Amino acid sequence: MKLLILEDNWADEIDFSATTVLSDEDYEKFLLGLDKIRWPRECYIGTNEEVQYESAKDFLECINVHDVPKEAQAFVKKVDLELGPWPLEPGSVISGKYVSEDEEAA
């Protein structure tokens, strides 16, 4: 189980952060999903605020990944740690939401 903590900044004006917990299997799917996205990618973090990521590597540099200790996993499963504005929401990356049919064919 992985705890992902995203920390980034918009235009040197707004610091934003987000957290989520993924199973080890979903974390691997998340990484594979990022490789399928066409980059660069503009991502909205508010009504009119967007941040651009040049590559999956660029996006991943904003994320700290921590292993959740075995003894904490039962607790983590009971609480919702999905917080903050994810520019590219992990569940949607895994499901392929950010990949258009044209990109899949490429």
C-alpha cells in the first residue's frame, strides 16, 4: 500500500497539495497509465487556474510516495485519505480517462 502526497505551486501564487492511498497493484497501474497520456498536459486545479506538466516524469517529481506500514494498513483502509485537488486524479489515470481514442491508436 502506498501513500501519495502531491505538492506543487501554481504561478508562484498558490501552493496546493493532495493525498491519496493506492494499493501496490493500483500504484503500478497508475504509473503505467501516466505513460499512456499525451504530454504536455494542462490540468485545472481551480475554476480558472491550470498547471502544465511537460511529461509523466515532470508530474511524478511533484509526488512523494511512501510505503504504508503493515500495522497501519487496516486503519488507512477505514479512513478516507483522498484530499486536495489532484491535477490528474489517480483513479482516472488508472481507468484511462485521460487517454483519448486517438492517443490509444498512436
